Amino acid sequence: MSNDISGDNTEPIRDRESERLTSQRPRRTGWFLTIVTVLVVAVVGFVVVGFAGFVLGHAKGNARSTITVTGSGTVQGTPDTINFQIGVSTRSLTATAALTENDNKVRALEAALLKNGVTKREMQTSGLNIYDDTNNQGVVTGFTVEDTLNITMHKVQRAGVAIDAAARAVGNGVQLNGVSFTITNDSSLLRAARIRAMNNARVAAGQLANAGDIHVTGIVKITDNETQSSGVYSAPIAFNAAALRSSVPIQTGSQPVNVQVTVIYSLSS
């Protein structure tokens, strides 16, 4: 009987002890999960914000829209410089004789040019050739000497007189290899051509922008290219000095100066 009483009292005592121990354990599950959740959200938010900042920053650095157009401007000017090649050709039985005779003719040629508006600085030797002449059997029959001067003359209005005088001084052995004109003092012409080219580029950019419902906001880059065409006067390679008049007729005419610009414009909506 005592054993039954003892058994009944022991089980409740064990249950109460378990409840007491369980109640004394710290309840950390709730706040631990909360802290972990906050940390995860913070990290994810940081990654998202960082990525968004990268994308936005990348977009800002490359978001500028541009348009590239080409404009050209041309103005006409009067050439102020003439260039021509004039020379002497002499043939003789020996090379020495041909060279000596040719030298004398070249001196006469230079003297005539200097007396008629050409300066020494505008005169330059551009070619001196000595070669033998042969017949169909390959036998040497003589020697030919050619001496050519390159003339750059700034007194264009006196060029015809100078060429005529040089040809008369040399005789039938004179050679003229063409005449070309240039504009050396072209700063004012280039300025006017650049203005026209930029105006044309601006108009083209505006038209394209309006067609795309956007606006031109500024210039990013300008690249220009300048050209000047040379007028050429054709003359015989060799002519008879006796047929020349007192002055060779030379007309300078007009000459175009062209500027082409490539402009990159920035755009905005």
C-alpha cells in the first residue's frame, strides 16, 4: 500500500520539474529570426540600390544623343599667283657642245625673266637632262640637253610679257609646260567659306532634329577640310618664238575656295 502511494506522488513531481526547467530556458527564436530577417532585407536593399546606382550612372554617362552632319561652303576668288615651267632644249653632235650651247640659252632665258617681273626667289631649276640620240640601228647621232625652270610669279599681270620675252631670248628651243593659278592670300576667302559651311551644317542639323521631334542643344566636335582648285592654262610644249606677239594672252579668271565641315551636335528631347 505504501508502494502505491509512493508511485502516485512521484509522477506529478517529475512533471512539475520539467515545466520548471522549460520555463527557465531563454526564448531566443523569435527575436533571432527578426534580426536575421532585417539583415537579409538590408543586404538585398543595398545590392538593389547599388545596382540601380550603377545602371543610372552608366546611363547618364552614355545617354547623350548626337547627330553628325556635313556642310560645305564655296566662294570665288581671283588668283594672285601663277606657276609655269619654262625651259630650253638643245641638240648637238657632242654632249659638251650641247651642254655649252644650252647653258648660254638658259642664261639668256633667266635674264629675260628677271627683266620682266620675275625675281630670283621665284625661279628654281626643276630639271636638267642630258641624253644621247640614236637612229634605228642604235648608232649615236648626237646629244640633247634639256634644262627647265619652275617659275612661281606673284605679279600675275606681267606673266604674259615675261613668257614672251623669255621665248624671244631663247628662240625655237624654248619649251613651256603649262600654266597653273593659285590664291595664296586666301584668309578672307576661307573665313567666308567656313561661315557658309557652318550655316549649311546648322540648317541640316535643325531639319533632321525637327523631323525626329528633338532639339539641337550644342556642338560636340567640328572637323573641317579646305580645298582650292587650280586653274590650268594649256600651252604647246614647244612653240615658234617668231609667232609670238608682244605679250602671251593669259586670263586668270576666278577660282573656287571650298571648305567642308563635319559637325557633331548634341540633342535633347
